[in-house]
Amino acid sequence: MPAPITNRSRTNPKRGVPSGLAPDLRPRGSAAAIVLVAALVGVPASGWGVTPRLSAAEPDGYRRLAPGVLTVVPADVSDDENVLRDDLYEITEGLKSLSWQPRQAAANTTLVARGRNREFPRDIWCLEFAFKPPRLIEVDVPVSERAMRRKTICYLVYRVRNVGGRRTVIDPAEPSNRRTERFEKPVRFLPHFVLESREPLSEAEGVLASREYLDRLVPTAMEQIRRREDPRRRFLDSAEMAGEEIGPGEERWGVATWEDVDPRIDFFTIYIRGLTNAIRWRKREGITVQPGDDPGTGLEQTLESLRIDFWRQGDERSLRDDEISVGYAGLFETMMLGDRLLEATGRSGLSRSSPTAGLARVGVAWSDLLEPDAGAGISSLLPLETVLRRIAAVPDPVKRGVAAREIFGEAGIGYVEELARAMAGPVDPAREAARRAALAGVKFTPETAADQPIEALAAIVRALEAAPSVAERQRLAQDFFGPAGNKVRRLAREVAADRTLATLWAIDADTKAIAASNARAAFEAVRPAVDVEKDPDQRLKVLQGLFGPRGPDFYALATRYHPGVEHAWVFRFEEEGDGGL
């Protein structure tokens, strides 16, 4: 039997919540490859409840959990995955040369025709999944045969319960007559957990990268976790969990563990695969099925995955388990966009800049600073180039300096001066050759760059924008500026904040209310000004002006779900080898 396909987002019908993955902010190249390995599968979306509830009464002797400590994701009882429908491609494509039009029989009686749109009934089982919020524990972990190291381990206590399965019974004489029946059987849970950061984290030279952590076996942590959580209960690691089948009605308690989780992470997601055998499949794009191919050749497989979002409250730059809460759909997008608004509205006071006045002085509107989605986790530098060229075009040097200070602020002017010194000032002979060669590529020398620093900087920014990869952009910045190369990214960030503020002014948003808010309140404060725009093209531009090229996608996810006390569970089908993020 072929197995599943393309990443398919699903909607929880009980809450109307989009269950597709929100666009992420991290690079889609090598980081995406990690996610492929991290693909996790969970339980079908249709028919799942979303209200956290308590577990069943525990046997005497076990530690009783307080209300709300254990969150239960109820098992799927729908029948929408029991019967899959697709073509037998080995016949419909592999043998299509045998296709013919019968003269004395119905057209659908030929072999090729009968291979189309076939039904594949399957017995579908699922496990009920319950969990406690992730926690941290300090343990000694062996790093060699003779050495131990103290590490912080992040762990998730969970429970799985075999609640049975369902199948669709089809009457052979009358296929339209069908019914769903329940069945019970032992199942084996092969757990696969991945903890993944939702927001990208800054690396050297401004590259953004997300973090993905596979569940690791940490034997030295299991006993400490058991003593902390419930000394009388047996908790299984992932290997032990996979070693025994779970009988009908039985439950098992397990622990997933992760090492070296970055303490900067505020938003993260845990994906769980193995909770169900629900699958889908489709033919790979560009694949041609040939006669004699084995069944399933060229098919993509997808499994159904469970995604649970978490977020860390507070501003401390350390991960503490007493601050970790279960998130809801759209929370990450709401907080991220709100932070962007707070940064823009608070920037002028911190940097002593007047962005809207400065942009007006050089004739730049917010719509002139919209940027394409550069992808690969790196922002476009085109808005920065636009601003630099407009500043350079101001004929009066005094007015030019005033405009630059208004736009970039004190910190930004410092960045410009540092970059000017780096591309035109004295350097050691080893770097001089690389600098001259790089400047020659943009038709400048250190001497001409000293006379026209803004023009030279604009030309360099254009060259960096044209670099085919993140690594090449970093290498070029190093050739032009040496260690000061990362200041280009900081200048680009200043311009992006200016664009956001100029857009807020253009749509008459209440910037004072936004600046006095927290991230969530700031986002809610800007929504009326955005939603009043009914022209879809103009609305798209406004969102790009406020939040960058992917702003419309983030805004849609942030506004699609109305936050409440209930949680929304996100389910998806995902390909083997494709995280779909």
C-alpha cells in the first residue's frame, strides 16, 4: 500500500482554527533539511476536541495531578481517513498504451479506466495524547568514558492511551452502503519528538537560523525526572516506549528529553509522530511511471502529525520551566508583529531620530521602501540602498547631514561613520588588497570612497544585495569592511523600522497607544487602522510596509484565531523528508 503525501494543513472544525503551519522566519535551505529529519506525525484533526481536561482517576499510590496540569488531546473518532481514493498509477500511466475505447462495452470497463479513482479502505488507529508543560532539570551527562558534564535537560512528560480504532465497512454488492465500526487491537507507539524554535535567532554576520532538537536518550536524567514527577510511576524513554505494544484501553507514561536547548528561545513547537497510522500519498511531480515499475514507484508519502506550540513568558534571557505555557494558534505571529511595532514606535526616542521628517526631506515615501522577500533567512538591502542614494542626491552638505541624522539616528550615524572608515581609512596590507579588489568591482577606490562615502556605500549595498547566497554576502562584506561588515545589516534594520513608523503615520494609527502597550496590545491597537483598508492591493502594501515582505502572511495567521481560554491543536500531513515549514 502506498503511503502519504504533500503537507496538508487542516482546520479544527470545533474552533475554526487554521491548522496549517505558520510561515517561519528562518532560512529555508539547510535549516529546512533539518526539519525533514524532524518530521513528526500525530493524530487526525477532524473530530478532535480542544478543551484541556483532566486525566481519568489515577490508581491509589500515584501522585494526583492538580486540575489543568495535564492537558489531553482527545483521539480522533472521525472516519475521513478510513478510505483513501486515488489512481493505480502503475496501470493508469504505466499501461496507458493499452488504453482503448470499447465498442460493445462501457468505457469504464477497460483495465486502465478501472485503475482510476480507486478506493483503499484502511483500519485506522490512534492514541490519545496527554502532556504536561515542558520542564527543565540539571543532570550530569557523560561526555566521554571518564568525564561527566552538568547540563540542563528540557523534558516533556506525556501519556499515551490506546482508545481503539475505526474502519469503514463497504457493502461489496452496493458500494454506496457503508458504515463505520470501532475495533480494538494492540498498537505499538514509535515515538518521534522534535522541539523546534519558532523565531529565528541571530547568528554572526546577521544570519538568522532556527533551532531544531531531536529527542535524545539521556539515561542519567530518567531517575531524577521520575523522583521529581512521581516516584511511584514508571516513565519510559522513547526506546522503551517503542519496545512494548499498548493493549486496548492501556496507557503508558513517557518522557521526551532534549539537550542543549538555546536559552534565548521564547516560542517553540514540539512535533509528535507515531500517534496514528493515518497516511496519504500522491504522485511526485515530474515522475513518469513506466511499465514494469514496482507498486508505489514515484509516490510521495505523508503521515499525520501533531503540533503543540509553547511560549515563554517574561523578558529574561533564560529558559525557565515555570514560565513555559501552552500557546494557541496565531500567538507567535501576534507577538512577533507586536514587537515590530513597539520597536518602530520606540526607536525615535532611543536613537534621537525623526524618521518621518528625514524621509520626507529626501523625498522617500514608505511605499518606496517595500522590499522583496529575499528568502534564505536574509533580508533585502534594497530599501537601504534607496535611502542612501536619496541622501547622496541632496546637494547641500549641511542638509544632507541633517537628513542622514534624522533617518538613521545617532546609532545609525555611528554605523555609517564606521563603515566609511572601514572602506576608505588606513588598513593593514593584508586587507588592503582584498578591499581594493572589492571596491574596484563597484567602480570605486579607497580614495574616491573617501570623497563620496554615501555614494560608495550605496554601490556596495547594491553589490551585497546581488550576492547569490548568504555566505557570499558575508564574504563580500568582509572584503569591503572587514569586521565592520555587520553594520550594514544594522543600518538596514534602522531603515525597516523607519518604514514601519512612516506607514503607521500614513494610515493614521495611534502611535502613542502602540508605544505605551505590550506586544499583544500593540498589535491589537494597529488592527483597526489596517482593517479599514478595503482595497486588497493597498492593504497588501500596508502590511508589507508595517511588517516586511512576509507581513501579510503573518497578519493573516495572527488574526484568524480569536484568543480564548481554550487551546487550538494543530494537525497536518507531512512528507517523509519534508518538514513543510
